[in-house]
Amino acid sequence: ILNVEQSPQSLHVQEGDSTNFTCSFPSSNFYALHWYRWETAKSPEALFVMTLNGDEKKKGRISATLNTKEGYSYLYIKGSQPEDSATYLCAFNGDSTLTFGKGTMLLVSP
Amino acid sequence: NAGVMQNPRHLVRRRGQEARLRCSPMKGHSHVYWYRQLPEEGLKFMVYLQKENIIDESGMPKERFSAEFPKEGPSILRIQQVVRGDSAAYFCASSASLSGRRAKNIQYFGAGTRLSVL
């Protein structure tokens, strides 16, 4: 059974704060690591797909890094805004399927 | 709307009835994935299908659950003789052609079907 762990489980920050969350995954049989953003009552929306050790991807104020040797990825949000409030999911791809973590629920207060 | 379409959005069934959940992938996508989210749980993989083929059903319960993705029409997830424990949100995702069997391509999700079993 693959174990994909995300921490923290939830996070409450003030507008303007920068924040980061962690996704840990098996370091063997790694192919890709996906990050999704999931707003309440909407569909999960893909943020990044990362495949190479040391990869760093950026989309606006959100960025992610990948360490496949030790099995972790960080997601950073710079200057959080209320519209960033959502659950952030990571998913490990070692074969033909994705194994999701339970997500980090982020709440950004104005 | 060219996104992944799931219907119905909400489905209520009594114990013992059948539930049929539909998923139309994004235009041009030939790979469909079904996931289930139980209360207080994350998304759990159920089945991966390509047109007319089941590629990986390792996450499907052995009984009462089946899935298909016919040549024409949407993918269907079918649950026979539903029980209360089947109450969950069922999400479908689709992706474009893959390199081999690896799901490197981004999966695009539908909004889900929330099944309630009374």
C-alpha cells in the first residue's frame, strides 16, 4: 500500500502571509508528483506535474519543489490571498494510477 | 463547456437499488479514471479505462461495482444493490494519450457525483 502523507492537515493564515505545505511519498518507483488545488464545490484543478529530482515549478505566487531521493515535495504560496483558500492535494504517480494524499486545507483570512 | 462532465451531480438511492454514474471526458481525451471520496477520507483510485478496455481496476470493490467506457458515449460507473457504505462522492477524471501506461499527463477532473444511500 502506497503512503502519501500531507502536512499540516489544515492551516489558517492572514492575508499577506506566506505559507508552505509538505507532501511525502515513496522514493522508490517514482514517476511523477502532481499538485492539485481543490476549492469547495468545484473540481480539483491541476497546478503542477513534476518529474525530475530538483524540479522547481512556479505559477504566479505558487511554487513547488521536488526531492525524489528523499521523497518529498513542498508547495509554497507567497503573500496568501483569501482566494487561495482551498484544499491542496498532492498525488504520487508510480504506475498508471495516482495515489492521493488527504490534502492540506488552507484558509486565508482577510 | 469542454471540461469533464459528470451527471447527475447528486443521486439518492435506497438500499438495494442500482446507481449509474456517468462521465463524459474532455474532448480528445481517451483515458478515464474513477475515484471515490468517502467522508473524512481523501480521493481513492477505483478504476482506469481506455475506450472499450479496462486498464487497471485494482481499486474497485470485487462485488457490485463495474465500469465501462464504450466506443461511443460516456463512461459509466455502475453500483448494483447499493448499501449505506456506498454513500460517497465519486469523481471522474480524464487525460490525453499517455506514454506507455504511466499517468504522466495531467488528469482533469469533473465536479463529482454525490451518492446518498438511504
